[in-house]
Amino acid sequence: MLFKLAEDGQLIAVFRAWRVFSMIDPESANFVRDSALAKISSLYLARNRGIDAGKMVQWMSTRSEWAEEVKASLHDPSRFKSTVDKSADAIEATGR
């Protein structure tokens, strides 16, 4: 479900789905949170926003804190969306 939501650009719904899952299965919540990062990268940034994978890799390799920022923001829906969208905007601006 997170895959489809991320691909469709439904970041708030990604948050909500993760939140429900973390309540149902708290022992697996961190695993799902960590995997959400990959889904955001490959599905939201690449497929939904159309960001080139090479640009993503280049930008993320210089921003090691990016992953932790996204994971930490997953506890607040508006912060999560804002963090991901700001990252997407920064990646798109790379190399212009």
C-alpha cells in the first residue's frame, strides 16, 4: 500500500498508513519506516516527480542527513510532506 501511495504522490496518505501500521504492529514500525525511505526515493521522487535517478544519487550522497530527516519527519504529516517536497525541489535544482 505504501508503494502505490508514494507512486501516486499521496505523501499525507503514506504518513497515515504508516501511523496505522505502527499502532497495529509496533514491533515492525521501524522496519516499515525505514523502508518508506526507499519508496519515497524510487516511487515518489523518480516516478511521481520525474526526478532523474542520477541526480537523486548525487544529491543524496552529499546530504547524508537526508535519510534521518525524512524518517524523523514521518511522525508529523505536514512536516513529512514538507521535508520530502523540499528535498525534491533541491534535487531538481541540482545542476541547473
